[in-house]
Amino acid sequence: MKLFGVDVGGTFTDVIFSDTDNRLTAIHKVPTTLDDPSTGVIQGILELCEGKNIDKAQIDHVFHGTTIATNAILEYDGAKTGMLTTKGYRDIIHIGRHQRPQNHSIMQDIPWQDRPLVQRRHRLSVTERMGPLKDQVIMPLEESEVRGAVATLKKQGVESIIVNFLFSYINPAHEQRVKEIIEEEYPEAFITISSDVSPQFREFERFTTASINGFVGPKVKNYIQNLEQRLKDSGIAAELHIMSSNGGVATPKTVSEKPVNTLLSGPAAGILGGAWAGELTNREKLITFDIGGTSADIGIITGSGYSESSARDTWIAGYPVMVPMIDIHTIGAGGGSIAHIDEGGAFKVGPKSAGSRPGPACYGHGGSKPTVSDANVVLGRIDEYNFLGGEMQIYSNAAYKVIDELAGELDLSRERTAEGILQIMNNNMANAIRERTVQKGEDPREFSLVAFGGAGPLHAVEVAKILNIPEIIIPLYPGINSATGLLTTDLKYDVIKTEFMLSTNMDFSGLNADFKGLESQLVNQLKEDGITENDIQVARSADCRYAGQGYELRIDLSGDVLDEVTIIEAFTNFHESHKAEYGHHFMESAIEIVNIRVTGMGVMPKIEKQKIHHDHQLEDALLKTGETTFNINGNLEKVETKFYQREKIPAGAEFQGPCIVLQKDTTTVIPPDCTASIEEYGNMIIKVGV
């Protein structure tokens, strides 16, 4: 199998090729084309094919991580959207839960009010009302009102229509009928019904999730269609699959219908790439640490795998989202993060970024503000002649200029200012890791830090020192780790149904029937996507809580049939999960099954383990020696530092810091008190304080 993984970042588009039959791997990076990311995707694939003599007509699969949906939300640049809802519930997506994001602030941003996904004039209500009991109809759907409302929205020029009815998560019949009417009256519109996207209770979150889907839908659909056509026009007949937020890939058709599932497309692939690096070196407890040009993404992997976000803490750009997502924490900290003095006189770094254009001053594209990358250049940690494998020039004088300007405002030396920028950046990221570990009862000292992204290996050791993490793993291709992660996953879909069933009144026949129905739905979808029955795997889970609680915990369910024996096992697991999460449990309390879930996976071809082979010695990898500035016991010292070319470092090699390891996709900094070694599959292991 010949596989391509392509991940679009804010600065670069990363490409990896894997020939699983011949165990060959190649990588490439091109600047992201922000106006149309598909241009960079095609460019990256074709350039790698040409450079490595790959027959583009023989490519079997292209796996793609996209930021289209994410950027549309972050930049508030989506479609003109309309909404049809139950009478009396027009303002649910404005009112929310009567809770402000910051309880005691009178000056705060409330996204769903300040930047509504659907303007109020485009929110129309119609007569209908399902009851909370199954098949209960309190008010029949008034179809004439629906047709009139659709005509109004069409006249207003909306591109996308969302249908949000109050009890559609129990009975979607009215929403499905309205979808049919819209297709008759306004077939050009992008249509979203909430019972398709997120058939769960909690109307504010469900309405908002559907609204996000409608808001980003036309842009994502157009992008996917354009990319498919451009691949064909370029002579690439490979199957295209898109990364979803749940850690699996999906077909273009599925993504075009439910683009809300791609909001964490790129970061999710990064988690998978980090897990792959851990597997290659037999580590299970991992903190993934992905730093790009704009942001840093942090994920936690334990022996049971990565965790998914819960309904109580899943937000994108301040909007609540109820779709399956890997639990990823993102902060505004990257190579392009701008260092500045705020209005109160505090020295800060980020969250504003210079992006890819103009980018950091050292890129030579006109950047005029000091960034993290400029600070690394000033301290000698980025080699101006070996950046991006020598394909991109670094302008050190431009970095000195912008750092000197900031140093003048701070009344500090150039080096002290640059070091201050890195210290602030590193502590910001360490604090973010504490939130995901210490504050959740995990000890970061028991984990390995997997550092990747273009800037992750530059900062990993210093962040690990702050948290007393003893070991850092740098993957073979850290700068394209998210693209690598794309080649490690499967086709994956999730379906959910709200149940509301108490442990004191179990209906096993109804519960098993509902599970069977969800499984049949998933199996049919996977078969439609070309997956054979032998390659389909199905897993069950349930969202549970103690009766009277407001939020749930997810537990896995074993076996094909739930009965009195298997449900006791499940509830025991819930008690244990509750104690692990909150520090206590209530063994005598009734447990409520709120939602049941089924996850279906279709096995896809994957990248395979490849041992690295070198005829070189460590001395052959030495490019030069030079001075690099390090903070040693609170003092800035210029230290003679070795610069190695990573591609020439043989497996089994061990070397002592201080040294800088250069490769095309990133730079790794190894301070004086650390040692590094290369393992058989190419991972670099850095031991702190050895």
C-alpha cells in the first residue's frame, strides 16, 4: 500500500509518504497556502512524488487533517445561517444556561451572544412539539408554516439552514420531515438537523452544536469537493479520508454532511502520532506536546489510551460542542507568539501570533514584532543556515533588531530579553500541562513527554525540567508528527442515544434492542464506505451518573448482551471512575444511564514499524560547533555546543548535551545537563539531569 498523510497547519503543510510493502518512508513540508489550503496539499504531494520518484497514479490512500472548520469558528467566518425551531425556543442559542463563562466579571466575552452563529432575524419558529415520552406527539408539525419559513429564509439569502426541535433526540420524525421540505423548497441550502449531528438531551448544547455544523458546513463541503477534484485533475486517483476529532478518519461524504466532527482534526492526529511514538519505544504513559507556529496542543495518554472530552468541558472558541472529541488542551503559545509589554506594564508572550505571513522577523517576510522564534535565533538555538533542511533562509539580523527594541523597553540585555521570552513561554506551557495532570490527580513525573511540531523539541527539555518529567521522546519526524498520526488510525464513527434508565429499574430487553439498532446503523455505514465485515470492530459504552447529578462519566461495556451480571461489572467500573475523577464515590446510590454509545471502526492500512539503518558513526553527524546561550543556575552563559544532523545519527548512539540536533522538520535543544540516545526505530530519548 502507498499511503500519504497530509496535515495543514497555520504555517506549514506537512506531508508524509509510506510504502508499506517496501517499508519506505519520506517526508516533505511546504508553506501553507492560507487562501486555499488545497493548493498546498496538492503541491506537497506532487513535490514529494517528484523528489522521491513516486508514481502518483499508484497512490492508494490520502489521509488529510484539515483546519477549515476550526478556522471558520475561530475567525467567525462561516456561512449566513438560518434556523427553524419549536415555537417558544427561538432564543435558546442566545440565552444559554443563564451562566456566564466568568461568573464575577462584568467585562467579558460571551461568544454565543457577541458572535451569534445564527442572527436572530434568521431564527424562525414553527408549530410542532414532540413529548418527552417515546412516540408522543403533543403538537403535530404544521407543514404550511415550515414552507413559509423556508421561503422567508431563502428570500433572506441564507446559505445554510439548521433544524433544532426540542425533543428530536427522542423522536426525530419532525426534524426529518422538515429536512425533506427544505430539500423540496430550497435544495441549494446546506441542511443540518440536530438529531443527525448530536441526538442528545441538553437543548442549548445540541442546538449550538448543530448551529456550528451549519455555520461551517458550506465552507468545509466546498473545500472537500474542491480537494477531491484537484486530486483527480492532478492524476491522483487515491481514496481520500479526512481526520475527525474522535481520533478516526471519515469519508469525504460523511465529513461534508457533519463537518462539526472535524473541529480538532489536526490536533487529534497529533495525539495519535504521539501514541505511535510511545508504542515504538514501549512507553504507555505519555504527555503529548505539540507546538506549532501559533498554538500548543497538550494531550494525555495512559495505559488505557487517550481520553475523550466530556459534555461539561468541550468548547471550541467559547461555544459548547457535543460531539466525540479527543481530550486536547490548547493554549496560544507557538513559535510565532509575539512578546510584548501589556497596558499594565507586564512582560507577556502570546496569545497573539505573527502567523506564517508576515511571521517572525527572522523569516524575512516583513515581520516587525519579536517572537519566540526570534528569541531562539538570538540565543543560537536555531541555525540560520540549516533551517528547513537549508531550504529556508533565516535572517538573524532581523531577529536581533526586534529583540533589541523590546530589550530597550524592558531595560534588559538582548540575551536576557530573549531568555525571558522563552521562560515565559515555557512556564505557560508547563502550567497548561499541570491543568491536565496534577489537577486531575495524575503525577507528571510518571509520564514521558512526547515533543513534536515545528517548535516542540526546541522547548521540551526546559518544560520537562519545570515539571520534573524525567524523560522526553522526540519522534523520528517530529515536525510532521500529526501527518504521521494520520497513517496510524482507522475509519471511525460514533452514534449515541439518550436513554435515562435507573439501575433500580433496568429494562434489559429495551436496552439491548437500542444497542443492536445503533450497531446495525454503524455496520451499514461502514459497509457503504467499502469496509468488509471482517474488518469492522464495534465497541459499546455508556454515559452514567449518580441519580440527581448534572453530568456524566463514560464507561466501557463488555460483551454483546447486557444482563444482571454484566451491568454489575459496568456499575462497579463507574464507581471506580467516579472515585478516580472526584476522589469519592457512593456505592449505595442509584446510577442513571443517561446515554448509550456505539463506536464502529473499519480497519485501514497503516504505517509500519521501520528500524533505522545507518552506516555512519556519531562523528559523521557532527555539522559544526558554535556558541549557544543557556541559563545555568540562574546565569546566562555562552556554551560551546555541538550541532548534529539527525539523519546521520546511527541507532544506538548516545551523546551528551549541550548540543543541537538539526533536521528538516524541527530543531531539538539538549541542554548541558542532559543526555540523548537514538533507539532502533528512530526515536530520540532525552534524559533530564543525567
